[in-house]
Amino acid sequence: MPNPNPNALDFLLTRRSRPAKTLQAPAPDRAQLRPLLQAAARTPDHGKLEPWRFIVIEKPAMARLAEIAQRRGEALGLDADQIAKGRSQFDQGHLAVAVIESPKPSEKIPALEQTYSAGAVCLALLNAALSAGWGANWLSGWPSHDRAFMREAFALADHERIAGLIHIATETSTPPDRPRPDLDAITSWMPE
């Protein structure tokens, strides 16, 4: 017989990311963040490769990242709105965790499975933060996909990339739920 955990299932059925722009101080301190990172690191990881790592972005680093995003946007010839959107998560951020996909050479574990594991870490960290009572949001945006930004902001190696930026702080308001997928439309059953 299964040993149900109805509280955990209820959380998963009702979880809702908090828009990053609605998050305010305080953010978790290092002691409060460690168990969230520990929970995220328990993600499925075929081959135990740990093809991901964390970079914690504390408030003082946010201004530097916003300036890098500004410079990169200008160098890429992006319009002012795109640049503003790219830097806004850093301008407004209080604390974020950059989940870095860092694939490991493996004859047995395809690179794509390592990418999936990095994405799972992002969701696990997001859910850990929400379940601990923090507001949290998983963001990316064009800076996260710009190789020069990755290099200058986080000193990423050429084989690494940003899987997600998980912003964590205090929520100021609970957003309304959004439409969810029609389960019947996306589910098929194979009885035989």
C-alpha cells in the first residue's frame, strides 16, 4: 500500500509561481537558502553526474548584472524595451539562484538527459522555495541565452549555460490562478 502525503500533493496541485516584480525584501539568508538548495540537489540525476551547479546572486551583485545586461543589449543592437526587460530582473531582484547546466562527459548518459536534470533542478528549487513560504519565480530572458553575458556575468565555461534564474524573496501579493492545461486533451492511455 502506498504511504500518501496529502499535504505534499495538495501543495503540488495548488502551487503558483509569484511574479518576480512582486517580490520584495527580505530574501532568504544563507542559512535559510541552504535547505532549499539541498532539496533542489535531490533531483533525478541519471548516472549521478550532477550536471548542474548553483550560483547564488545576492542583492549587491544584482546591480553589476543589470549593467552587464545593459551593455550586452546595446552591443547586440536590441531596442530600449528589450534591454530594459533583460536588465529588469536584476534591477528589481533581491536574491536569485542561477542554476547552471554543466554537462559532464559520459558514454552512458546522453547530454539531453543532463539538460532535463538541470531543468528539474530549477523546478525543484522553485517548489522548495514556495513550500518554505517564500515567493519565487523561474526566469530566463535574453541575457540567459547570450553567451557573452554568461561569460562576463558568471564566468561560465563554453560547455555551460544558464538553465534558469530562480528569484526568491518575500511575496507581496498572491496572484490569481491562471488557466491550466486540459488534462484530457494532453493525456492518452495505453491499456494494452
